[in-house]
Amino acid sequence: MTRRRRARARKGKAEIREILSAMLWKPGERPEEYEIVYISRGTETGLDSVRGGDLLEVRSDRMVLPDGTVIPLHRVVQVRVRGRVVWERGVG
């Protein structure tokens, strides 16, 4: 992986972490209005989603669900609020 790609990957992870942390902790935000789409090997389409209100915590490199499921942040491809895309992973 080139230095430029590593820098972009770190930036993308930082951006998604900031969005999800704000969703959970910023006054006035409503996590139940968020939908986080991520790459999932266990589905037919290769994608799955989770509602923001279903997240237990966001760590530096992963989301954690109440049942202990861990979703790495590098698998997140899109964040929607009330159906509108507010963040999407760039390609390339």
C-alpha cells in the first residue's frame, strides 16, 4: 500500500469515527435516525446495515453492538440520516 493510500485510509477512518461519535454523544442528535451500511461477508449482497441506536460504542477502529458483535470501521461504506447519504467511502 502506498503512503498516499495509507493516509487516505486513516483519514476515512477518522471521519467515520467522528461522525459516529457525534451521533452518539452530541446533544440533539438522534442515533435511531442513522443507518450505517457496512461490508458483510455473510449476506447475499455483501452489504448489511445497522441502526445508529443499536450501537453500544464506537472505538478508534470499530463499532460494538450490544450482543458483542464487532464491526471494523474500515468496513463501513456509507452513513445515512433519515435516508439521506451524509458520508460515503471514496473509491480508489
